[in-house]
Amino acid sequence: MYIGGVEGGATHSTLVICDEAGQIVGRAKGPSTNHWAVGIPGVAERIDAMARAAKAEANLPADQQLTAVGLCLSGAEAEETNRELEAYLHTHYPTVAERYVVASDTVGSIQAVSRLGGMVIIAGTGSNTLLRNPDGSTHGCGGWGHMIGDEGGAWWIARNAIKTVFDDRDNLQRSKYPVERVWQLIQEHFGVRTLHDLLDHSYGRFCKTAYAGLCAKLARAAQDERDPLCRKLFGEAGQSLARSVCALRDKIAPDLLRPGTAGTSLLDIVCVGSVWLSWELLRDGFVAELDRQHFPHDLRLLRLTTTMALGAAYLAADTYKLTLPRDYTGNYDVFYTYRVGQANGSNGTAGHDTNGRC
């Protein structure tokens, strides 16, 4: 028996194959598997290519079907298109797997840390927050893409930086902080000289991932140079991400919570995506928003130490009642603990709190 799992992001994807002992024996990487970006045929083709590469690493024949595969993909929120992808794979790529379960990428992140459920906030190129209760019910906030939302994601941070410069130069909304350093970073990233030069990248040659790539440069300037505008942009991102948590608080099932401190309850949140590498920059805005909205539960913020594709494999095993051994505690670190009614500055951290860059 071999069970596969796919972590399908808006930019990159990963496929793993697990053996009966729950060990990863094959792994492959690929490009985006978001059907809104590349279409269902494109997603299926990329899954087949990754499956072939992972089977080769696992010393399996290319035509040997995996017992089941969990596909946890960016953009896979609608049941109708999920079933369409499953049918397309069976018809056009019959050697990949015997059966599939298709779900949002947010589901795979939760499955990687708990069979019971939990909450996940994805803040990578885009953003999405999902709550999964023990009864299997799910409730979401965001995940609508950059035309409607993506608050707190890398694209959103980059877009806000650009918008701030445009508004300041137009004297429409003068920035409280100097915009010169941010404008220099924008020029370097896109290879432009003027505001008008940037219009081609915003419309005719628009690429969401290219826009989002600016976020890493803003993070470095915020961290290393302490540029005030860059730090403000990340503070606002933290605020937006916390707002999505607060939006779902009334949907949290009591049996999902564990005892916290001083009579409080505790909720685990899995934090996925490159923006979370800049937690030091997000933290003040995130905590301030929780305090402002009087969020009623303690929180542990978890960072996966393994690929979310493993959670997708767990999902496939659980869906089809297949035995797949697992040790959840080895799949994550706790990098921050929020406690209700207490000071939540640097003393709130726990586990391995590493400050990287978006």
C-alpha cells in the first residue's frame, strides 16, 4: 500500500508518497496546481508529472497506481470543480492512483498537525483562513484571490506598498512615513524608472507571483534597515491576518478547544506561507488586533516542520479508512503563544521562534 499527498500552492507544489509505515519514500516538486491559474487539464498534467518523479524516487513502476492520493490544492474550495479534477485524472491519467480526495490547501495543513481539526492561516502569495471542527464542518474567511481579497498575503503587502507610493506622489493620500526607500525597492524589483513604467506590470504584463516577489525586499528593508513604511506595511498585514481569526471565533466548536491558562481555553493555529517567516514584523499588529477585538481564547501559533503534502496523505488515509501511522508532534513547532489578558510581547513566544524573511 502506498498513499500519496499533494501540497498544491499558487506558486509551487509538492507531492509525497508514504509507505505502510507512514514514512515518506518518494517526493517531487512542481509548479502551481491552482486550477484557476492553469486550468484543470494543466493541474492534472502537473500532478501526473510529479507522481512519476516521486514513484521513480520510491523505486515504484511508473504505471503502478497509488492506493489513494489526497490533493490539497490552492483554489480547490468548490465541490463541483474538485469532482471534475478527480474525474479528469481517472480518465486521462489512470496510472496515477486508484482513488482521490480533493480539498483546499488549508485542509491539508490542519491534517498535518491533528486528526481532530483546528485552524489554519495561509499567508503566502495570497491568503486564506480555514476552521475545521471535529465533526468535519469547515468555515472559512478569505481565499477569494487578489481581485477581492488576499489581505495579509505577499501580493497584498506588495500592492499596498505600490499604492502608497502612487497616492503619495499624486498628493491624494500623503504617507505618514517617507516613501523614497520603498519606491527604490519597487524600481529595482520591476526594473522601472517612472510610475508610468510600472503600469505595464500592473496590467498588460501583470503576474501575481512577480508582484508578490516584491514582498521579500520589503521584509529585508523592514528588518535590516528598520524602514518605517516597510514596518507599517507588515504591521497592517499582521492586523489583517488576526482579523480573519476573529471573524471565525463564533464558529469554533467547544470540543476543538483545550484547557489554557487561568481557566481560559486554547486553540491551535497552523501558520503556512512565506509571509509568516516575517513574524517579528507581523506580531505587533496581529496581537493588537486580537486584543482590540477581545479574542476569548489563548492561541498557539504552529509552524509546520514537514510538507503539508503529508497532511494531504493523512486526509486520503482517513477518508478511505486506511491505516497510516503518524506522529503529529514531529510535524510542527510552536513559535508563539498568545494568552488572553496578558502582555503578549516577546515574552509570548514559545518553541522555536525563528525570524526569517518573507
